[in-house]
Amino acid sequence: MPTNFFPLRGLYAITPETSNSVQLLSQAAAALHGGALTLQYRAKQLPPAQRLEQAQALSALCHEQGARLIINDDVSLALACGADGVHLGQEDGSIANALARDTQHQLMLGVSCYNSLQLAVGAQAAGAHYVAFGSFFTSRTKPDAVQAPISLLAAAHHALHIPIVAIGGITLHNVDQLIKAGADAVAVISALFDAPDIAATAAQFQHYFQEPYEQPQRSTV
């Protein structure tokens, strides 16, 4: 793992897709101001040139604020914009291919494992730096997403030694359940970026990670 990785914990903010780059940067800045240390850029429909422009601007913003930028799905874009990592879904290419393309070993590699502990164990063995599970609750972004039981987090916390991210329908009203069950970080889109005060909402999410919850025993293997 690259030496400049700091622990993945707390709010993992995922940007909403928008062609309004000024608004996107303003929203991202507010999330970082509220305490988010990890930001994922997710844009599926925008033209490649605009995606690169936005990603480069977000990379500069994150690095100014001491945060990390993760690019969703696209290793080439992550390398081109100077991001800190890339997140892969089931159809976004193999871990081995991503690692081979990252010849400088500079990217943090995350993998979506949905509701499968087996996928997560395999991802860890293949070199992933963190895994994500979900959807734990009904998600407005992905209403048809595979549902994952909260009990999966405890099992993963016991089986894995890499960080675990929970995603899907997470709000300030249910986030504590996921942290108690073993989530190291929570990925949030709507509950953060649709909030009237993004910075204050980010701070509230971060506050939950300061609570002295008793989590399941962590794997040391």
C-alpha cells in the first residue's frame, strides 16, 4: 500500500453527478469543511473532457484540504487527474488489471462487494486496500441495488483486516447501527449533498465516529 495512505475512517462522501462544475466544487468544499477526509468523484453520463476537468479540480481541492480523492470506476481518469485512489464495481475491470496499470503504486484501490463476504475476502487477497458492502437501506441513487444485511458487517470485521465501507440509504438516523456493527466508514450521497447545510451535516456524520462504540473483534490475519 502506498505510504501516503491515512486511515480510511469516517464519512466517505460521494459526489452527485452534475454538469455544473461550480456547484460541484462548492458542494465538495462544504463536505470537506465539515470534516470529510475521503471524497469519491462519481460521474457516469458526462463527456470525458468535462469529467477530466471536474476530477482535476476536485483533486486540487482535496489535496489543499488534506483529504483524499477516489475516482469511481475509471483507473485512467484517476491516474490522469492525480487522484489518490480508484473504486471498482463488479463490471469495472479486475483488481489485477488496475494494479498492473498503476505502475507507481500510488492508488488506493477499493472494491464493491455488495452482500458477499466471499467477494471481499477474495478482493483482499488480490490486493484491494478497502472493500464496500451495501445497499444496507433503500437508496435513492440505486433503488434496485442488492440488499445487504447489517450482520454482514460484523462477519466482515472479523474476517478482514482492511477497512470496510458501508453504503446505501445511509442517513444520520441509521448510521450508528452500521458503525456499531463494524463499518469503518460510511459512503453517503443524498443525505449529505441534498442537505440544506452540507458542512454541518458532514460534521454530524463525523461526530458519530467519535462515539465510543464497541465494535466486533478485528481480524489480525
